[in-house]
Amino acid sequence: RRRSDRDVMLKHVKDRNYQLACVRHFEATHPGAVNTQGVQLDGLGNHPNAWFAASVSYASVKSGGTKKEGEGDDGKAGEEKTMEEA
């Protein structure tokens, strides 16, 4: 299966379909993400930050967490720290 995933990704790259190659890479490295409820795939393939956010969302759902993007470990939105706190 890995070889076929790689072949599909390389074909997309050769055809200059980089977004499709990126999405295929995500699917290969995050099994079942597309069909997993709660995984946010918005913008996947359009920007590296979207790929990262989708990966974090997938890991959170798979680990049973419910944190949303931008939340800290306590589940609250993060606050900026002053230089003294950092």
C-alpha cells in the first residue's frame, strides 16, 4: 500500500498538482482522517498551516481530546504571556 500511495503522490507532483499530492500525503500519514468525525480538514492542501492544523485535529480526536485550535492544555483560549511570565 505504501508504494501505491507514493506512486500516486509522485504522479500528482509530476502533473504539477501539488495540492492533490499534499492531500494524498496527509491521507497516507493519517489513516481514516477523512472519515473520522471531528477532524477539521478545512484548507488541507492549500497551505502548510492548514496541513498542520488538520494533523493536530486528527491527533486530538484520535487521542480522545476535544481541544480546538488555539486552546491551551486547560481547554481555554490561550493568552499572551508577558516577558516576565515566559
